[in-house]
Amino acid sequence: MSKSKLIAISSAALFLVAGAASAEDLVFNLKNGTNSVLTRFHTSPVGVDKWEEDVFGPDVLNPGETIEITIADGRDVCEYDMRFEFSEDSDLDTTTDTQNLCELGEYTIHE
């Protein structure tokens, strides 16, 4: 392989690795500060009109519990809309909020 071709391939590979590394996972602790079971938690970047899938999957977050949330969607954005859904026997309505998840270490949902 010629030296110039090797340099071009190496440069392209380095560019791809650098591009992939710029999108970091967003990690924060979510605490349920309510008296109700949090059954679903959805996030979507601000400006996206559709909620992403439920972060909890089959799990729930009981009152007073904390869970570490990782959003590894490959996006390079910080502002996310969040949607919180509670158990059917709860008096709480579905709640939404918007936060900068890059700067957020912990988020507590309150009644």
C-alpha cells in the first residue's frame, strides 16, 4: 500500500473515532420524591415531537428510591424534555419538565 493511501485511510479512521467520541452518554440520578410509584420515564431532545421509548422498561421507581439514568442515544445535545407517568392508583397527573442533562447530576421529581 502506498504511503499516501495509508495516510488517507489513517486520517479517515481518526476522523470517525473523533466524531464518535464527541457524543457522550448523559448520566444522572433520578429520585422519586413523591408518594406514588413512577411507572414510566420518557426523554426526548427539545424540539423532537415524539417521546423516545420508556427508559425504565419493565422496572418502576418506588417512592423515595433513586436510580442512575444513562441516556446513550448518540446525540450531541444537552436540552431534553422529560415525561413522568405514575401508577394508575396515584392522584398525580403525568408531569413534564425540560432540563439541561449535561449539567444535571441529580433530578428529584416532586408532587
